[in-house]
Amino acid sequence: MNDASNRRILLIDDEKDILDVVSMTLTDAGFEVQTASDGLLGLKACQYFQPHIAITDFKKITSFNEVSL
């Protein structure tokens, strides 16, 4: 039994290729993965997806300038 099967990971990155590769890798490892292409979409995804962890590159996500964390 894979312990990853009930773990949710949210990936936030503005580079589609990175999202695709990392998402595919984590999905193949048994994780449930949701992706978002910017910070605002990532925050919205957190509300409904409720990830156990979020992986992102904050320096590259410009929409976080619009969000008060």
C-alpha cells in the first residue's frame, strides 16, 4: 500500500512545462496533485482542494504582489 495515495499536493508555478513534469512525477508516485498557474489561482485552489502541502516558486509568481498573506 502506498502512503502517498491520500496525500494532496498543490503545485503553483507560472511555467506550464514545470507544472506538467512535476505533476506527472508526483501523480505517478501516487499523490493527488492540483496545479495553479499563479498565486491567486493557488489561493483559490487551497480553499477547495485543501492540500497537505503546496510547492511553489514564490519569486516567479507575480500575482502574489496583489495578495496580502
